[in-house]
Amino acid sequence: MNASGKAARIGVFGGAFDPPHNAHVALAEAALAQLDLAELHVIPTGQAWHKSRTLTPKEDRLAMTRLAFAGLQGTVVVDSREVLRDGPTYTLDTLHELQREQPGAQLVLIMGADQATALPSWHGWQDILRTAIVSVAYRALSTGDTARFDPKMLPGLPAGARFEALELPLMDTSATEVRRRAALGVDISSLVPPSVARYIDQHHLYRSA
């Protein structure tokens, strides 16, 4: 419980972070500003069952994530549990672990609208919705498109499922674009934190053979 007697809210922000970039950091900052979180766990995925490509080694992704979020230390915890876990990484397992570690806390799972739409493909997705509030991140739109994720579209939506909106600034940055530029030797300093750019350069990540 917090000082007001309410359950402490613990944010959960997972991803490949391959690499972490400026939009990831902006999302964390927005979550801290808007979601009344006591703590935000940033969790690099380990063995991602849903990724068709091979991820950069987990040690590198964890190191880059720590560098990217170093400026938010205190409230933000870079959580290594999934990279240390054997076998496939499932969000539901992580939520259950956090629930056991912080009984009474309210878990808030943060994801993009595209991920929210794909929730029925996630392992134990209905149990995820029974365990955590889902905060759906929306980027500011530069076009006239105002379509937003509607939970009612999800088949088999469990009763009591809770969703919140997280508003993000317009940022056209993706890990795919960072990897593409790095492979071509193009400057990525405008897309990732300086410490991450240095790490990628020093460790020769994403370069074409």
C-alpha cells in the first residue's frame, strides 16, 4: 500500500530491446508521468518464443537496456529475470513472479496498441488480463487516422479485464530502423541514447558481415 492506502502500482514494460532506443525511453517517461507508478520494471526478454528472427545475445541487450534507462534509476528497475530464465519467456510467468514478490501490489502491463490487438496469441492471455491492468500506449498521430484499440474486439475477453490508455509523443523510431542503419554504417545517434550508440559501435553490433 502507498501513503494514501491504495495498492502500489507496479509497471511492467517488456521487450526485446534489440536495441533500446529513444522511443522506449520516452514511453518509460510517459508511463511514470501518467500512470501513478511506484516502480517501473523494464524487462528485456530472454528466449522470445514469438520472434521469427534470432535476437542479439541477451547479455548485450541487457547491457544496452541498463545504459538506456540509467537516467531514470530510482523509480525504474532494469529487471534481468527473463534473460536469466531457461526456456521460452512468457509474460504470464513474469507477472506471477512479481505478484509473489510484491503481494498486494497492482500490476500494470504496458504495451503498444498492435501488441494489445494480438493479445489472444499470447501464452495464457486471459490469465494475463486477470492478473494485470493493461496500459495501451498510443503514439500521437500525424494523420487524420483516429482509430484506437478497442478491447471489445478481442474474442473471449474475460470479465473484469481492465485497460488504460498511455499517450505518447509522435516518434518515428523503431529498433528495426536502428539495426538497418547500423548495418549500413549510417549514424544512429539521433535514434538511441548516446551510451547505447557507443556500445553498439564498440561491440560491432548489427554490422553486415
